[in-house]
Amino acid sequence: MIRYPIAIEIGNETTAFGVIVPDLAGCFSAGDTLDEAIDNAKEAITLHIDGLFDDNETIPAPSP
């Protein structure tokens, strides 16, 4: 299983947790809780890679 690092912007009572995937340009997500944000990020990564694959684009390797 390939794992991409994510960056999380901490949310609070009025804003969601934001997530970006630095290795996948344009791949981002959010969630009302930290767990939801991480789960949504996993789904966003999968969908993003599926889109790259469908478009015959190169799938970037995750950074260490």
C-alpha cells in the first residue's frame, strides 16, 4: 500500500479540519472532526489517483 503524507489545518467549533496532499497537486479535503478529515483525505487520494490513471497521467511517488 502506498501512503502519501498529508498536511492538516486544525479546525475548531466553527471551521472544519482542512487537509492537503502536497505530493498530489490539487488534492485536498476536509472534515468536521480530525478522524473525518483523515478518512475524507484517504478517499480524496484514491479519487485523485483514479483520475490521473484514467487520464494516462503519471502518478507521483509519495515523498519520504
